[in-house]
Amino acid sequence: MMIGTMMDIDLTIGSILLHADRVHGAREIVSRQPDRGIVRSTYSDLLARARQLCNALLDLGISPGDRVGTLATNSLRHLEVYFAVPAMGAIINTVNPRLFPEQIEFIINHAQDKILLVDPKFVPLVQQIRGALKTVKHVIVMDADAGGDPALLPYEQLVASASDAYDFPAIPERSGSALCYTSGTTGAPKGVLYSHRSIVLQALVISGIDWFAVRRRDSLLPVVPMYHVNAWTLPFAAAMNGSKLVLPGSALDPRSLFELISQEEVTLAAGVPTIWSDLMQYMEMEGKRVDSLERVIVGGTAPTPAMIKALDEKYGIQTCHGWGMTETSAGGLFNAPHDWEHLDKDERRVMLGKQGRTPYPFSIRIVDAAGLEAPWDGRTFGSLQIRGPSVTDSYFNGSAPPIEAAADGWLPTGDIAVIDPAGYVEIVDREKDVIKSGGEWISSITLENIASSHPDVAEAAVIGIPDPRWDERPLLVVVPRAGRRPVPADLIAYFTGKCAKWWIPELAVLVDSIPRQGTGKVSKAQLREDYAKAGVEGLSYPVAE
């Protein structure tokens, strides 16, 4: 085999920041502070501050390969850590502050974090578990001061006192760069260690014009948290392409997001469906619009057809649907309009509701119960599997047994899907959530989409409950829209003609809210557990704040 003559240059996170400084250093980064004030910076400023932070961390004993944890929201200081830690050869461990304290303690100890950087609002949480953190030597508060606590170090003083004379070391691209843990819904959280190469490749993929098209002209708002799978790699794509980056801090209520989108003329934003449904409800109540917003990237949970239609028809906003997992560096399937000129509007929205196609260099397949590949005919259900250079084949530090089927080179996703002849994937359910009734499968997601299109329904979840004759039957759980009180029997009747008759739930219950996991997804495991304990009466939850 003859080796080519091309330069052998490693793909690293530090190289993204150096590129951002040189090519579009004056492009703006905007960050909302806890006091609702706005801080403005640039990519050149970000590089200088990241270099100072590298020197400060070196003085505190951080070496290549060491883990540095964060408990923080989407802010400029968190962005500085995002780039500085990997660029110096260490590994950033973005911990989800919405998890239970016991899970946070487990993750920090399992990762063996040496330093923990925290937003001021999370200091009480850290103090609650500080005595149990076995490897943490320093806790840094990401603020101007540390509140007078001598056990805490003030971020701004550390950075200000450090020199910005620092050259990023040469780092092999397959070295670890960022560590994210799963939410631990099926056991202890599991760590996935991303390499520099996997993050750079992922950022390049989502920048593609046929995918999320992250462009220099965009003003990009990642509402998806930076602790959730690297904010879907969007901060790195923004720096790579020179997009204006808008960071919302902790103010994620609809009014605050509306003001930020309007003020900063955001064109592209990303977040879970609840963010956009809440924003639309706010705009409808206030009679307002966001004229700059062209596209929203939706992931975490599939957008309903009703939401896609409302965004388009009422506000002229295009939905870009994405699917992924912690194990796939967030993305693996992407959906934006492609060659759909022959379809009418309703048909296009049906297509947008699918998870989409897989971009190169990912590969996907569905397999049957025997492990044989199922056809791409748009009808045959199968277990979805994926592989690619941004897909993990094991968990960090032995945090779980070897991934099943990894030896075959494919990651089982735990999703049931169909794939049409054009390669569009539609996930019909999670393997653990699909309802098995009379030997056949019922898709809870399909039923939820139907229920969510009802004008009186704000949110819906469907779970399987035990049935003596059919093994399981679907139970519909509904959060009504504000000021509405639909009759359960009418909700059930609404399904007639919209799905197979035997799929239709016999029982519907109204609730004030639906329980969620630490990542914001609906916790169907909690719904099933509470129903098992007390039946319908057990499904009572306080309104989420």
C-alpha cells in the first residue's frame, strides 16, 4: 500500500479556536448573566481568555489526561472552559446539575475529576456533597468572587492573574477531550469519552448545507444545555464557521428567550420540543413574533406534527429534526427538507416528523429478533443500530459492561424504527416503551403525536399498562392546555380514524404535569412505576417550575 503525500495534521478542539481567532476573530459572542445583564465578547477574546485559563489550571496542577468537571449553564465562562481544558490536553467532564445529588457525586468520583468549576447557583449543591468527592482538589466558582468562602476559588481572579502567553500542545486527535455521562435511567450513569477527532468530525457534519447548515451569517442560540452531549456540538460548529454565538445562561423561560432572540436577531436555535411549544404559547398570548428566527433544531424528543405545522404556518420557522444519543456524540440522524418539491405542505410535515437520514460517515441498519438486517421498505419494524467515527464502542473507565454487539461493529440504540427506501428513519418507539398487545406492537410515539394534535392538549404521554387478556394496553396521560379541561372520553374518541382501531387507548387521565428525567425527557419509567403502585391515582405530579 502506498501512503499519500498529504499533510498529517491532527483534528483538535484547540485548532478550531485558533481558526476562529484567525479567520473570524471579531465575530461576536453574547452571554446572558444571572442578573439578566448581557456580556459581549469575540472569538479572539475567547482565545486569549482560554490561554489564561490554561495557565491558571496548570498552576493548580492539571496535566494532560486529567479530568476537569463543570456544573454550569450555557455561559461565556463555561465556553472558555469548553475550549481551554481540551486544548491543553485535559478532559472536560460536563456534569448535569439536574441529576440527583447522589448521581452527581457518583459521576464526579467515577470520572476522578481533580478540579470542579461551578456556577454560583450550584455552590450549595457542591457543598452538600463536597465531603464525598474523593479526587476533587479545588472548587472554582465561575464568578468575580467566591462569596468569601476560603474553600472556594474565584474564577475571575484566577484568570485575570494568569498570562495569556500559552501555546496549545500538540495532541493526537484520538486523545480524549470531553466526557459526558448518560442520565442513569437504567442503572448508574455511564461515561462516554469523546475524542478530539470525533468532536471535530461531528461539528463538520452538522455544518453541512444538507444537514443543519451552521453558517457564518447565522446568529446561533443553543438552548440545549452545554452539559447535554456537548450542546449537540453546536458551540464547536459556531466557532468553526464564524457564527455569532448567543448563550442564554439560566434564563430559559419563554419571555427571556423571546427577548434574547429578538434582541440578538437569532436566526438558528436549538432545543427540545418543550422549549418551542412554550415559546409559541407565550407569543400567542402576548401577540408577538420573532421575525429573525428562520430555523429551530429539535432533538431529545421528536417534534409533533402539530408543533411543526404551528412553527411553519404561524411564524414562518422551519423545523430541523435531529436524533442521537450520548453514545453517538448527539447526532446520527438529521432531517431537513430535501427534494420534496413534489410533496404538499402536509406531506412535507409528515416527512419532517421523521428522524431523518444519516450523513456520511455514519451507517445505520435495522435488525430483526434474530439479528438479521431488515429491509428498508418503510413498513418493517426493527431494532435500530448505528456505527461511525463519532460512535462509542465502550464506556469510560469500566462504567458498564462492554456494549452488546460492539464486536460486530454496530451500536444497538434501544430504538425500534422503520426505514423507507430513500433512507429516512422513523423511530416508532423505544424498545423499553413499545406496547406489546396481543402479540403485536403499538407505537406509543404515534399515539402521542395524535393526542398532541388535539386543540385542548398541551402535552401527552402514552405507556403500556398490564391487561389480563392482551398483556398490555395503552394508557393516555394528558396535560391540558391552560384554561382547557377536555373530557377523557372525547380524547379517546379523537383517535378514531387516525390509527388502527386496536391501537386506541381505552383509558385517559388528565394531570397537571408529566415527570421528566434529568435531561428533560419524559420519564415513562416513572409513569409506569407510579401506575403500578397506585393505578391512575398514582399519576399526580406538581406543576414543573
